[in-house]
Amino acid sequence: MPNSKGERKNTRDKLSNSVRERGTSPPSKAVQEFDDGDKVHVSIDPSVPEGRPHPKFQGRTGKVVGKQGRAFQIEVDDIGKDKTLFVRPQHLVKQE
């Protein structure tokens, strides 16, 4: 019996693009810059597998704490605990 409790279980809708958004992600999303203290939304881009956070953080809002390589450190509240995520800019949207 195969084990089906991996990180991507139950993500058929979360990790798939709509028909009109299929294909590669625009390069402008990869070069976004965020400053420390900026509020950002975690919005997973399914076409970019690198630097993707765990699907349970899809739709969460956090604060940029720093940068590590190409990824940003994001502090997110996860049911009363602060967690630090390392997420690439393709999966982040700045809060207006």
C-alpha cells in the first residue's frame, strides 16, 4: 500500500493554475523586491516549484523579516505560534 500523506496531498485546486493562467510565470514576479517590515500575502504560484511554502500557508499574510539568498524570510502566525517561512518572491504579493 503506498503512503499518500505527502506535502502535496489534497492540493489539486491549490497547486493548479486556471486554464487561462497556464504556462510559465512572468519574469517580473521573480525580480520583485520587498523591504523589511512589508506586509505580504502568500499566494503559491504552481508553475514555480522552487521556494514554495507548505500549502497550509496559502492565503496567509505575514511580515517580511529579512532576505536569505533569493528567498525572503516571512513571519506568519500559525494558530498562535509565529513561524518563519523562506519563500521566493514568485509566491508573494505585497499587501496594499
